[in-house]
Amino acid sequence: MSNVEAWDRAADKFVAELDAPIDAVSYGEDMPDDRELRLVGRVQSKRVLDLGCGAGHNAVALALQGATVTAVDGSDAMLEHARRLANETGVKVEFRASDLAELAWLRADSIDIALSIDALVELEDLDRALRSVHRVLRTGAPFVFTYSHPMALVCRPDDAPDGELPFGRLEVQRSYFEMEPMRIERFGEIFTLYPRTFADIFSALGRAGFGVDILAEPQREQSADPRPEVPRVIAVRARKQGN
């Protein structure tokens, strides 16, 4: 089963458990949002692409701040929730069902800001996706994205099932340099992730014509758990360097 099919099946459960704000771009549960990280910044009157929009919370947050938002996801079930949220909030967002790496329907050099939260790690062909984003962005425009932190994918509690993120006593249970896909369970469904090293991610950005100006490793804001923690994600702001 593909990741899109898994999200179609998991959508209702995901939304039921989701507690995401719509007053700022969110980088994940218990993570600082864009009011603190300031990777996206001001979006008023800008055209923004939300790639892998899920249930639509970031797309709605951007629209509420005055952006013209195009939000893309492969899962029809997730897009149904996203459209419902936009209607309930009273904002206009253009939602589109599409392969995240296939953006030929967007004009070149037409997007002011691209955003992708927790979606790129599910793509087997990262180079293709980055080339597509590069084509639609204006020169100098930012691409803000998160990617599962390489250490979060190799370290787990010693008693954790495969794929569970690490919040207990940690052991390295997978080579940092192992590039074979990982299969993890979320919301009762199996998803495939594609681990990459920092070098892999930076090299892919360079090949696609991006330069990185910010790299962040956000720390969870609230945790009553005294056990060791490793970063969940890396947050990157890259800019299109040229055509």
C-alpha cells in the first residue's frame, strides 16, 4: 500500500488527534511555530505553495495572514478535511490533488514562497520534487521545509517497536548511513519513509539550484519526560538561486 493510500485510510484518525493552530505556520506538535522560528515570515499579498498540506491547518493559517494559497496533497481524504477547515474558517484556498513532485500545472516563476512540512521524507525521488519546486518559485524566493531528523530515524528506545521515534533510553538501532526505506506505523497504518543524511539533503538542494540560508533543529517546547531527547526534525529555509 502506498503512503497516499495509507493517508486516505488514516485521515479521520489523524484529524481527531490533531491539535494544530491556525494562527501561525506550525512545524509539528509541541514544536515552536513560525512566530518563533521566523522561517516563512510575512506572507501578506504573496502567492504561497503548501506542498503536502494534509488537513490544511498551515494553508488556512497562511490565508488568514493575507496570502494567496495553493495547497497540494496526494490524499483525497486529507484534502476533504482541509477544504472543510477552510470553509469553516471562511478563507479561500485553492486545494489540488496531485503528486507532490508533479507541479507541471503551475506556471514557472509564479510562486513567492513554498512550504512543505513533514512531507518530503515520504518521497522516494527527492531530486524530482526539488526540481519541481525550483521551477515554480521566483528567483530568490524561499522554500521552507522540514525533514525527519536523521538521528530521530536511527535512534530509538531500546524497547521501542521499529519506526517509533525516540523518547526513552536511546540506542542506535540503524546505521546513520543506511538508506533503505523504513516502514513505520502511524494511526494504525504503515507508512514508508526515506531516510537521508544531512549531506544527502544538502547535496540534493544544491543539485536542484537552491542555496540554504537557515538550518534549525527545533526543540520540543513542553515535555514532562526527563529522558534524553534527540531532534525530531530539521527545518530548512533554502532559496532559489537561478533558473
